[in-house]
Amino acid sequence: MSAGKPPKDSWVEMTELVLPQHTNQRGTAFGGTVVSWVDIAASVCAMRHCEIGVVTASIDAMHFLAPVKRGWIITIFAAVNYTGTTSLEVGVKVLAENPLSGRKFHTATAYLTMVALDEYNKPTPIPPVLPQTDEEKERFEAAKERKKRRLEVRDETKRRKSQKK
Ligand SMILES: CC(C)(COP(=O)(O)OP(=O)(O)OC[C@H]1O[C@@H](n2cnc3c(N)ncnc32)[C@H](O)[C@@H]1OP(=O)(O)O)[C@@H](O)C(=O)NCCC(=O)NCCS
């Protein structure tokens, strides 16, 4: 296993054209399609970092800030923010672009937790991310805090589920 990698080694930029099959009845991008693209970009980023297969453990709340019309371009950027022992947080930014005006705007941000699995489908250790820039170091610290809150939510969800049985 690698001794560690900077975020730039696994960074992803993915471009999609919003076609009719990606839209809702209003002619704007269907949220589930965008979430699927976000999941793909995060998975590619995580696999590049871990050099092994991963699964999505969680996707934090996603807010779509503005509609994206049919014929527009969506660009998805994904980068590793934080690594734990077997999991990592990937931060994803979604930009929409009107190709007729050239105007670009930020339409969504997402944080996904991916877990590396071995050949027995068990969580397996991954290389640490080595943040280089001040911004990457800030993202690492912020992601560490988010991980704590996320696991509290997971544990609370598990607790409620076990009480219902
Ligand atoms: C994700 C999964 C592998 C975790 O397995 P587990 O036995 O609960 O593993 P652990 O409790 O040992 O946790 C492993 C790591 O995942 C993290 N993790 C587990 N569940 C998590 C969750 N819901 N949100 C965020 N992180 C989570 C843990 O913090 C731990 O990270 P660390 O090693 O970096 O500290 C398991 O729940 C699973 O297979 N889920 C289904 C995934 C899937 O199929 N996704 C596709 C969509 S359905």
C-alpha cells in the first residue's frame, strides 16, 4: 500500500451534457441523475486514491441551488478531503454551464463517505491523504468534524432500528 497521497493524485473532473433522458417533466436535470453522476465521480476519485474497490457508505444532505436546463453542461469535480482507517470523505462540487451564454454557476456540493473493501468484502486499510495546501488542510480538519457527526447519526439510526424490532 502507498505511504500516502496528496489529493491532486486522485482528483476527478467529469463532464456531462444534460440530454432529454436526464430531465424531469419541466425540462431541467432530474436530481437522481445528478446524484448518480456525483456518486460515480466520488467512486472514481476514491478508487484512484485507494487502488482498490470501494462502496458508498453515506452521502450527506445535498441541496440543489438552481435548476439546470436541458442542453446545458454539468462539470463535477471530486477530491479526497479526509481519510480514516478504511474510509475516506470525498468532496464533490457540481458546476452548471449554459453553453449559449458561457455563464457557469455552482449548483450543488456533496460529501460522500466511501469505504474500501477487500476480496472478502470487508473494510480494509487505505493510504492516508496528505493535504498540501492551506485549503486542503482546512478541508481535512472540517471533514474530520463531519465524520464525528455522521457516525452519531448512523449510530442513532441503528439504535432506532433495533428498538423497532
Ligand atoms: C459501508 C460498510 C462497508 C461499512 O461496514 P461496517 O461493517 O459497518 O464497517 P465499520 O463499522 O468497520 O466501518 C468501516 C468504516 O466505514 C465508516 N462508516 C461505516 N458506516 C458509515 C456511514 N454510514 N457513514 C459514514 N462512515 C461510515 C466507519 O467510520 C469506518 O471508517 P474508518 O475505518 O475510516 O474509521 C457496510 O455498511 C456496507 O456494506 N454498506 C452498504 C454499502 C453499499 O452497498 N453502498 C451502495 C449503495 S446501496
